[in-house]
Amino acid sequence: MKQETNTQNNSDEKRSHEQTGSLPPSQTPIDEPRKDTDFYKVNLSDFLKTIEPLANQKTKICYWIIRKMNQDNYLHATFRQIATETNASYGTVAETMKQLQKNNFICKINSGRYIVNPDIVFQGAPEKCTEIQGAYQDALKAGKMTSDEKQLREYQKQIDKLKKQAISLKKKIDIINSDNHRTQ
């Protein structure tokens, strides 16, 4: 009778774990595997000094961004400043920054202010990374809205231009009609 009670309890416990998705105590892993499998500890300044002679201008701009971002992953810099400090042309900086945004390495907040993706580059305590990830996601959402607003403004400009063309054409038609009316 005692064994049947244990079997019944084990069955109830198994059903409970299946419903919640949790593991029974006997199956709970003691050491969970590390999720940062592509994580390496690198002394950034030494690493960059070592490989910088091998890098092209665009790569040097990336290194510069990593060195210049603050502890919250923000970068405050204009294209001119980046060009001056990296000895790159303004065009190369503009092209690189555009590509880094497209590749989700940085997100533009406003003119001269960016946030670096903390899933790619982060410095500091792991607890702070979650906070910065939230800030990065917020910046992406705001940037998307800004992008949509820019597109809407562009459409509005096109509509305004078409309206002006329509008014001009209407005036020409009116002139032609009035001339035709006089000649008849």
C-alpha cells in the first residue's frame, strides 16, 4: 500500500512538472551551460594596437567607435570629428556609419549621437548590459519612427510638387480655353 502511494505521488509530481514546464528536482541541472559561447575576453587597447596596421579605413573607424563610446555604449561624435581623428575622408565616414547602422552595429539617436549595439560590444558589469539593451531597442524603435516620418515627409513633398504642377497646368488650360473662346 505504501508503494502505491509513492507511485501516485510521483505521477502527480510528473504531471505538475509537465504542466509548468519545470524540471523535477532530480533532473534540474546543477551547472547550466554558458550562453555566451562566442564570448572572448580581450584587452581592447592592446588588441587594437596590434591589428590596426592591418586594417583599412572603415575598420579603423569601427575601432575608433569602440574606443570612444562611453560606459553606456553611447557615442557622441560628428562625421567631421570622426574623419579628423581617424584620418579618413568625410565620405568614408558617412558610408561606414550608414553601413554600421544597416548592419545593426550602431543606432543613430540624433545628429552626432549614436548608441552601439550591446549584443556586439559592451563594457562593464553584466547586470548593466540588460539596461543598455533596452536603451538600444528603444533607440531602434524611435529610429524606425523617424525613418517612417522622413518617408511621410518625402511623400508630402512629392504631393505638394504635384499640386503645384496641377495648378500650373490648370492655368495653362484656362489660358488656352480663353484664347480659343476669343477666336471663335
